Amino acid sequence: MKNDDLRADRDELDYYPPPRTAGKRSGSLVLQVAAGVFLGGLALWLVQLAATALYAKLLMGTLTFGG
């Protein structure tokens, strides 16, 4: 155990591809995040609107089941 060589070998740098530049991609990522936030907020607002309308119908007693 005393004479074992336990040092890790270095990785070859030529094996890995060069990193991509983030110039074009970051702009589209920003737009995707902004669109996701907007559409998510719109969907939540529509769900809240439907729930409020259903609750108002229940409170007024105008909701009928099965015609």
C-alpha cells in the first residue's frame, strides 16, 4: 500500500469538443423563457376566470345538472 501510485491521470483536452458560443442561443432562450412566463400567466388567469364563474353560478343557484 505504501508504494502504490494512486494519483489520477489527467484527461486529454483534445478529446472534448470546443465549447459553443452563447451569442445566438441566449437570445432565443430569453424569448422562450419570456413566452413561457406570459403563456403560463395567461393560462392561470383563464383557470381563475373559469373557477370564479363556476363559483358565482353555484352561489346564485343557477347551475343545473343534466338539463
